[in-house]
Amino acid sequence: MFEGSTLQVVKAGDVSIRARIGGSGPPLLMLHGNPQTHVMWHKVVPFLYEHFTVVTTDLTGYGMSSKPVSTPGHDHYSKRSMARDQLVVMRELGFRRFAVCGHDRGGRVAYRLALDEPEVVSALAVLDIIPTLDSFETAGRAFGLGYYHWYFLAQPSPLPERLIGSDPEWFWRWHTSRGQSSDVFTDDALEDYLTCFRDPETVRAICEDYRAAATLDVAHDAHDRDAGRRISCPTLVLWGQRGRLQEWYDVPAIWRRWSNSVHATPLPCGHYLAEEAPADTARELVAFLT
């Protein structure tokens, strides 16, 4: 996987971030979702390396990146804080302005970075999400059952940590297989995902991510919406036609309330776009970013 790339640990203030760099051209930061690591992009980056200098990282709290201590306010795991960590990584690598692409939780870090640092983010791509505030405000029975983990993982410590900790590999496999094909993940990718998820600190950090989402992230989104702040850079929105967002939401319409320029395209897959439809995902990214 990731032939021609280099793997390193980048110090970003008080945290260390596992990062992989490959390719040549304009810089592109790619952020993964839950419960995965940067390895989720391994099928996509071969299409991108000839066009971009691609930086794939483990988010704060995920993979082999640092897992900051838990605090009552969950501050270290707000998407604002996680986005700042990624910004420092890119600056340490010498990139002052760059495009950013994020899937799932990484998409939430990506759009927060675009809102908070408009002079830094040249283009934004979000995969299979709508903004966190919209998700909670429109949540109903279908959302609560389909995205049960938003509420389960956000429960006070140590409830979800202890329940998942009883058999973390079983939980990972069960959670990611709901509504998905059994062959979505390659053996090499699974090895990285499960190695990281078996670490109790990873489970704790993921729960903190979701606790922050239900509190700080909602507050930050609401403040921006009320202040009329919008994403100023061009925005690509991709989602899976066989995923739940397609059933519940008018995805392009929601993003057009947040961004001044939206290009929206569904792909023939479920939630895990980069691993179910890597060629389609890469084609849309290249066309949009070039």
C-alpha cells in the first residue's frame, strides 16, 4: 500500500500525528473517518499521486496519533482543535495553503478547518456527511437507529469504553459491516484498523470525539450559522447512493446553505466511498481539484 510514499510522525504542538506523504504537485490533505485510520485512502492515492502532493494523516485520537487526555469539556476533541492540529502538521511540512478532503469524521474536521481558516484552505471535499448541526437538528427515528453510535459513543465515560472494551474487534467488525459488503476492507487495511482499535486509548479518544460533537461542535456550527459565516472556497460534496444520507437528506441543498460554491455528485456505493468506489472517488477529486 502507498507505494512511493514516506511515513513519518509530525510533532504538532502537544500532539504527534502519524502522516504519510507521497506524489508531487499542489498539496492535498486527506482525513479519514471513524473507526479507521489514514490507511482508508490506500486505494485512492495511486490515482492522486501523479497530480498532487498527498498528505494522509491519522486524526488526533485515532490510529497511531496522540490521544490527548480527556477533560470535562472534551476540548481536545472538538473538530476545531483537531483541525488546528492538522493545520500545524501541514505548516511543519512546509504547506501554507492547501486543499483538504475528509470522509466521515475527517469531513467534519475538514469543513471546520475551511470555516476557521479560509485563507489556508484552497478547496474542500466532504465525503458522505452533512454538517454536524444539521444532523442533530433533523435527527428522528431513522437517524437515531441508523446512526445509533452518535448517541452511544457520546454517553458519559466509562459506559461506552467498558462495553466496547469487552470485545473491541467484534464491535469494530459489527459496526462497520452494518449495511456494507463483507469485502469492502482489504486484509492489509484491516490489520492497521484493528491494531489501533484494540488499544483502549483509541476507544476512549473516539468516544471523546463523539462527546465533543454533541456539545462543542454543535455550538461552533450554530455560532457560525447565526453569524452568517460560510465556507468561501469551492466545495465538492460526494456521497454514496446506497448509503443512508441518500435516503434521509437532500445532501446538496444542505451544503449549499453552508458553502458559496458547491459541486455535488453521488457515487454508486455505500458509506465507505474510498474503499468501495476508489476509482470513482479519485476521478471526482481530480476533476474538481484540477
